[in-house]
Amino acid sequence: MSGRKYVHGYTEREAERLSDQGETLAGLLHDDTRYPAGSRVLEAGCGTGAQTVILARNSPDARITSVDISQISLDAASKRVKAEGITNVTFEEGDIFDLHYGPGSFDHIFLCFVLEHLAEPRGALERLRPLLREGGTITVIEGDHGSAYFHPDSTHARRAIGCLVDLQREMGGNALIGRELYPLVAGAGYRDVYVSPRMVYADASRPDLARGFTELTFTAMVEGVGDEAVNRGMMSREDWERGIRDLYRTSRSDGVFCYTFFKATGRR
Amino acid sequence: MSGRKYVHGYTEREAERLSDQGETLAGLLHDDTRYPAGSRVLEAGCGTGAQTVILARNSPDARITSVDISQISLDAASKRVKAEGITNVTFEEGDIFDLHYGPGSFDHIFLCFVLEHLAEPRGALERLRPLLREGGTITVIEGDHGSAYFHPDSTHARRAIGCLVDLQREMGGNALIGRELYPLVAGAGYRDVYVSPRMVYADASRPDLARGFTELTFTAMVEGVGDEAVNRGMMSREDWERGIRDLYRTSRSDGVFCYTFFKATGRR
């Protein structure tokens, strides 16, 4: 899987976006994940560490090993974790499909926004399972871009989101993976699988969410593939810009934006 | 508004569907609506009483007045309420846009699955507001068919849902109204408006929901407009049947179905 591409790229603005996203969503996605003191936790696919810092803060006495396939991302993650004064995380370069840990090396495995980028998400889950001790847990968090809807509705905005979904699919990923977590995790052989949807709902009574999620997280993410979508003729520049404008429009005082993340847990 | 059409029709199967829906969703949608003893409650647009019986059971000592524009629906509602042994509901024929109650006649107003069928939902909310006493509350529950997504995904299933949305729009309604409740209720002059989404998520670990909601409620509702959609050339019979089959398919053991209702409260 070396050399795999990442649909959002590796720019600095992207890193900032991931940080904003991490802060806004930390409570919604992470608050019910707390690992006991001394437990061995594998974070598979830590990226630039946006989720790592939250994970480590919520489980300050767990021993976390965070792996990623990109050394550039690992460097950023390491820097971020150091800046936060976090000391319970070890970073290691590695491919989720080919990790060199012995069977039962971990009590818990955690993946956040990783499966969506893999051509074989079920295969990844199957490969990770033996690394868990008997009874150990896996936690998987994913978004689903098909869960986005908004007011005012806009064909252009929906088409712009569709471009991101299509581009991610071309790179072998699946931006609609959230809805699929139950069959994926259960199908990979985990038991006691439980999925809980986490809906982000932003209206004028929740201006922080409209800013932090609708604008800085979701719309910024869609915006990030604009040049590629336009250069490849998926949408005209004019239509694209209207789509992005319409997405920002939904964070105004009479607008509404909805998006749903899915969190799955299972047991070896 | 007399003679207004109702997209789902008035057949017996439709009444059954509404009853199944009422039972399955009662907890999710109604459990946090409890009116105090003696309070005067107006249920505006009670239809065949599917929500009325839940409302009355949850607030057994409130005095509920349930109005509807259709005498046929009122007769069915009255029968249903009697069969349940409920005695705190009075039925009255009336048009939401032209009710003959004095100002401040009610402590609370309740509407469930009503605004979606009205050409002027905001106007209806504005007309109802003076009927509330100062400080009285309004509660509005609506679905949003654009919030439906599922696994396996299916173009035909999405097109079939789109037919229902289009047919409802042609009749002056809005099947995507759920997402819009905040601006609607706030725009009609209510204060302290709060909207909470209520997501139905059905996977193999929740077979009752897959049966009760995915099959008996949602898919049965879409199925109900099949003849009209096909006769009007919106989809071929073959494509339509495939869409319906694909919707039922999502309730199998590796399928997932998602839908979101929205509940808004506000205060005069």
C-alpha cells in the first residue's frame, strides 16, 4: 500500500483544517472512548495526529502506539503531540496491511477517518484482528459524505460534494463508508458489533458549530478538491464556485447543515 | 384549504401503515413531550389519530383538542382513540389556517407530520401563534425524505424516493421540510426555538427497527405512490420495482438504513 495517495493532499491548510475539525468534533466523536491505565492501544493510521492528541488526552495512562504509512504525516503528528505536552504516544511507520506486531499485542485498536481511504477496508480490519488479545476491542470512526444535506438545498452544492465522492472513489477510497460500518466490522469477524451514528446538526442557535463544522471542516474539505474537479472537467469553474458559495450559505442565520459520523465498536 | 389533497391517500392500508409507524417511532419522537395535568393542548392536524393516541397516553391528564380538515380522518381518529380507552381528547373539524379559538386558548400546540403537506407552513405557524397563551409552547415534528440513505446504495431506490418527493411538491407540500424547521419556527415569530434531530438507524443488530421502520414504514410509504409515479411516466414499472426491491434489500442482515426526523420546540 506504499505510495497510496490521500484525496485531501498533504498541504499546511489541510493540516489546519484537520486540527479545527479535531477540536470541534472531539466531544461528539471521542468522549466515550476511554482506555484504562496501562492498556496497550494501537492507533492505526494516525495521519498528522489530529485524533491522536484527543485520544491521548482522554486516556492519559494508556500506552498508545500510533502508526501511519506516511513519514511526513508522522513527523507532523509527533510535533503536534510534543507541543501538547503528551508523553504516552509512540509513533511508528507502518502499513496497516503489514504490521510487524505479534498476535495479541494490543488490548484496543482505534481507527478514525482511515478506512474511507482504503480500497480494501474489510481486509484491513481482518488483518488487524489477530493483533488484538482475545476480548480486546476495536473502535472505528468514519464520516459519510452522502449524509450531508442542508437548507437552502442546492444542486450545485450537491454536485460539488459528489465530485469529492467521485475523486475519492477513483483513488480507491469510499467517502460513503460511514453507513457501511456495521457489515464491514461484523464481516471482518469481530463480535458484539455496535454502531452509533453521531449527527452534527448546525443551525443559527449553534453558531460555533456552523462556523467550526459547516465552514471550517466540511466546506473547506470540499473546497480543497476544487482545482482538481474543475481541471478534470467534472464541473465548470463557475458551477463549482456557486456550489461552494451555496455550502457557505447554509451557515447563515436562516441556514441549516446536517452531517453524520458513525462510530463502531467490536470485540475480538 | 378545504379539498386539499394528501399525497399518501386515505386508504385502509395507509391507516395501517400510519399505525405501524406510530408504534415504532413513539419512543423516539414523543417520549420527551409530556404536558402537565389540566393543560390545554391543541393538536393541529391529527389525521387518523396515529400520533393522537401516543400524545394522549403520554399526557393522560392534559385536555387535548385534536383538529383536522378531513372528517373521514377525524372519524378514524375518534374510533382509534375510543378503542384505546382514551378519554382526554376532543375532536373538532377545522382548517389550521382558520381556527375559531380565541387568543390564548391553549397552553401548548402540537403538530406532527402536518407542515410537510402545506403549501405555506410558515403561514400556518404564524396563524397558530396567537392561539397560544404568552409563554405557551409549540412542538413540531417532521421527517425529511432527503435524509434517507442506505447500504447497499441504489440509484433506483434513490430515484423512487425522489418520485415521492416530487409528487408531494406538486401537491404543494415539501417532503424535505425536516431540515428547515429551525428557520420556519423562528421565522414565524416563536422564541427560544430548539431543534433536535432524531435519527433512525437500522442495522442487523436492530431487526425490529429494520422491520418496523425500513420495511413497514418508509418503504411501504414510498411503495404507496408507485402507480402514480409509473402512470405519470416518472419511472418505468421495471425501474420502480427494482427501486422498491432495493429498499427492502437494505433491511437484510448486511444492510443498513438511515433516516432522520426533526423535532422543534418554541415559545410564544
